[in-house]
Amino acid sequence: MISNEVKERLLQKDWRVKCKTEHELALVLNACLDSGLHWISGDKASFIPESILEEMLVFIARDSIFDKQGICWGSFEDFLTDNSDCEDITNWFFEELRK
């Protein structure tokens, strides 16, 4: 179960978390599930698109440009060249989970 602080932040818009491993991806998606978030496609965050697992590094984001309720994902290259206003909360997110 995740803290209320993490839930509150995930429910806000314009954030992204970089995932370097499948374990980190699972932590982010579980936190999204606990927060009531889903993919922009409408699928539950427990569903992992096959194309995500093909990437070595991915990021999960909630960007107000794409959808008011859903999360999306992108490759690490997208993360580096992303021009959106999404705040990188990677370090904060994983530090909060360790508390």
C-alpha cells in the first residue's frame, strides 16, 4: 500500500517517472492502481502492453496534454527529448516508497 502523499502526487497532472527495470515499472504501476489511475486507453494499469517490455528503459507519465485521467508511457529516448511540462518525480517517487 502506498502513502497518501504518493497517491496525491500521482493524481495531479504533469509528472513522469523513469523506470530502469521491470521491478521499478511494477512499483509505478502498482502505485497507479492504488491511486485509481489507468492507461489513457482505459485499460487498468495492471495490464502491461507488450511493447513496454521490449524497451530497456521506459517512463510512465501523466500529462495533461494527453488525457485528464490516464497514464501513458514512452521510451527512454522520448524521455530525454520530451518537451512537455511534465516534472520528473523519479527520485522523489522511489524515496517515498522506501519510507
